[in-house]
Amino acid sequence: MGNLILNPQYLAGFDIGRFFQDLYMNLGQHFYDAFIVKNRYKYIISGLGNTLLITLFAVMIGIVLGTLVALIRVTHNNDKKKLRFLNALCSIYLTVIRGTPVVVQLLITYYVIYQSADKMVAAVIAFGVNSGAYVAEVIRSGIQSVDKGQIEAGRSLGLNQKTTMIKIVFPQALKNVAPAIFNEFISLLKETSVAGYIGVQDLTKAGDVIRSITYDAYTPLLTVAAVYLLIVMILTRFLTVLERRLSASDIR
């Protein structure tokens, strides 16, 4: 084979211009069939919108749920007599959610728990509950990273434990874990790619629908991958800016 390629007669018959022209025309035809014919690009736009919508509401649920779980666990750790029952429920919640695949949780949420619920609603709840388990541990570690002297200072000023936690400890903890929570948002965006298992037409499902119509797997799926990559790169850029600003405020 190597001798054939190096053969001058073989090379003389090879038209590199024709090769790239055919390649360009072939790619152009695939792109036209995948996105232009019958406005199939709308599948991608609709799927992207659903993906961003699911991610946004799921991360909101995750932050609220994770914060509540983290506060319950921290309060119980500080005083073993308080919130025993709620702490036990939180421990079970964290163990189950973190120990099972998100796609299984999604299927259970839609087919077992919310059988008559809207698919988008079921997806938001499933991903939100899943995200809450990870956000809870992030926030709990942030609260525990705050120096205990801050709590003692608040109590010495006459503030009760609840007020000290809300006005002194929690703001500092949130500042410490803000990059980690934003990173969870990025991870959640990619995890929503399994929403198609319950029939939600997210970005990944949209690419698969086009593939099933055109019988061309490369163009739609590589486009979907490129869209995910672009979004993650943009969010990562925002995360870098956020980390720099937080670091600058610490120096001041």
C-alpha cells in the first residue's frame, strides 16, 4: 500500500483540488439534508431551549433543596439532640440519590411517581432532586469551612444561633462554594442529555430525531456535540471570571 501511494503514476492521477471539492459538496449536502430540508434545524433550536429550561429550573430546585439539607445536617452536627428525624431523612436522601444513576431516577420519577405529570415537569423534578444531593454536600462543606470564631463573634453580639447562621456564616459559606455550585450547573447541563429516555425532546434527542429521518448519524450528532461544547466553554469562561472576582475580593 505504501509503495502504491509513493508511486508517481498513482500520484499523478490524484487531483487534490477535486478531492476537496467533492468533500465540500458532500458535507454541504449532508448539512442541507440534516438542517435545511423541511426546516429540520428547528429540532435543534427547540431541543436546546428545552435543555436550558430543564437545567435552569433543576438547578434552582437543587440549590433550595441542597441548602435546606445542608442546614439540617450542620445543625444536627453542632447539637446531636436537634433535628434527629430530619437528619435521618436527609442521610437516606443523600445515600439513595448519590448511590443510584440519574437516568434510573428519571425513569422512576416519570413512570412510577409522577405517572400523569408533564414530561418536562418530571424531568425538572428528577434532575433538581439529583442536583440537590450534590449541592447539599457542597454547601455543608462551605459552612464547615467558615471559622468557628465567626459563630462565637455573632453569639457574643447577642445574636441567636439561627440569626448568626443566616447573617454571618451562610453568606461567607456561599461565597466560598459559589464556584463549586456554578460547576454543578455545568455538570447538570450535560446530565440532562438523558431526558430523552422519557420522551423529552432535549438537544440530544433532537439530534437523534434528525438522525432517524436522514439516516445520517455524523452531521446531527456531531452538531449536537459542538453545541454542548460551545455552551460549556461559555459557562466555563463565566466561572473563570467569577473565581477571579472572588479571589480579588478576598485580597482586598
